[in-house]
Amino acid sequence: MLHDVIDYFDDKVNCKLYADDVKLYTELRSAADGNCFQVCLDRIYRWSLTWQLQISSQKCCVIDVGKSRLLLLMLDTPVVLVTQV
């Protein structure tokens, strides 16, 4: 069940799975890349509804190793920007 989640992502978005954790990462070179990543977050949210798996928005975060400072949303809530995980 969890492994089918990778089918929901664009080829530009990388996905790592471990137990019940999902990590997504990508390189953002343009606003379109940021929009693509947000679409992937929306897709994983819809996937979680289909499988009745709750996403803990408190455990969601973004680490930005550049200067994009993109605002991403999960469950209509801004994802926290952190400097380390």
C-alpha cells in the first residue's frame, strides 16, 4: 500500500520511503518547479485520504539549501521551513 504512493509523483520529484515515513525532495530552478512540488504534496494528501492514513502536519517540514524560500502547503497549512532535520 505505501509503496504505491511513488506513482503519484512527477519524475522531477524524488521519493524515499521508510516504514511509514515519506520524504520528498527536488531541485527547484523555477516557479514551475515549485508548483510541481506543491502538486505532489496535494497528491500525497489525496492519497492519504483514499487510504484513510492521517498525515501529521506537525511533522512536515521543508529544508531549503538555497534561496528559493518557497511557501508550500500541507492540509491548507504552511509547511514549516527548518535549517536542519
